[in-house]
Amino acid sequence: MKYDIIIEDASHFLKDQIISLFLLFKTLKSKGMFVIEDLDFPDTREESNIFNEKPTLKQILNSIIDEQDFSSKYINNFDKEYFLRNFESIDIKRARTNDIAFIIKK
């Protein structure tokens, strides 16, 4: 099944945010949107990143925007390359209290 929009509002833990995006992105239709609310939780809330792991998903997305390479033990090469080949845009916005990412698929 393919989706027009996915709103990720599950766990706010670093590992779960990263895995959710790189696995579920494949289920979006062309021109579909992936929304990540509370993107900055692992950067700003200790309980969401207990071991202070890096990079966080926000750092990964900023690396992609800046056309910089990144690696994470939570992303395999296949999922990373699929995402890099198939995303059209990444827009990170500051909401009232937290950052939200809007990712469009090609």
C-alpha cells in the first residue's frame, strides 16, 4: 500500500525517529509528504536521547539539506540511498514550541 501523507507522531526517541523515516518513506506515493512533528525532541529533551547519540534526525536532515554526507547506525545503506534518490525537498519549520519537518517525495 502507498500513502499520500505520513505523519510520524510515534515515539520521540532518537532511534525511533530515524528508523521510522527511513523505513516508512518507501511507502509514500510520488509527491507524497512525510511529516515529522517534535523533530527536535532528541536534541532538546534528555529523555528522548538518553545516551546523547549523534547524529539526531534533525542533524541528518540538515546534512542532507546542506548536501553533506552522514551516517547513523540506525540506517542501512539501501535505505539511505533510496531516501537520497527519492526525496524532492526537506523543509524544517519552527512551530510554536517544537520543530516540524515536511519532506516531499519525488
